[in-house]
Amino acid sequence: MLRAPDEHQVLERLVAWGEALPSVRALILTSSRARGDGTADMLSDYDVIVGVDDADAFVASDAWASGYGEPLVRWGDRHEPYGTTTYFRGVIYSDHVRVDYSIWPAELLDRVAKEAELFEDLDVGYRVLLDKDGQTSSWQPPTYQAHIPARPTEAEYRALVEEF
């Protein structure tokens, strides 16, 4: 049977990788593995925000993805959330671990501290794994309310039932 390393081992390797790369300023674990409510299982991926000095330069080469282990499959794209260019890179490694990296420029980490509410990506739950510059120290704690739809009014509920 295939066995992936346990979560503690994966996170230790990710932190060691981040500490070794000068361009990596922060690593933030998000989503189910950061919530601590038992919703993550052995098939859950690792969603990691990687704060870097220069996101464009960082993703110009895929060599950084080998810092954790041997990549078997890689894919990715580019986004512009919050008016800032970020990059997504999904990687499945030879040890069967899947990491979904969100590459953020370091200035976006500073912007989070200034916002009235956490970005949705963080409000689902986050855990700071590495912060070389203290950029996350004043972040608000997550409310865990992102992705939870608002309760419908009675009229909205009745309309949905009748439409069904």
C-alpha cells in the first residue's frame, strides 16, 4: 500500500526548504490542514502560501519545486487576486504528497495586516510555518467563516423550494 509521510514530516521538510531559500520570506499553511478541526485526512493536500521577494523571478524556473522532493507532476497558472499578480503551482511528489503552492509577492503579506478583514484564502484557516521578517505577526486570526454561505431568508428559502 502506498504511504505518504505523516503531516509533521511534510511540514518539517517544507520549513527546511523555505529556510534554505533566501528568496522565500514566509510559508503559510491554509485550508483543511490549517484548521485543526479533523477535516483533513490522509488524502488532503497541503495548501501553502509562499511569500517571496520577487514572485515573477521565483516562478521563472521550476527548480525551486525540487527543494521539497522529486516532483512527478507539475501544473500551474497565474492569478490577479487583490489587484496583485500571484501564481499557483500544484506539485505531486514521488513520496505521494501533493502541495498546492500559492506564490505571493512579499508586499501582499504586508497588505494582509492592513486590511479590515482577512482575505478569503486565509479566513478558511491558516497557520504560519515560517516568517523570516515578522510580516504575519499582526494578522487577524481566522474566523473560519469563508466559504460558509449566509443563511437564506424565509422568502429566499421558500422560493428555492418552490423552484425545485
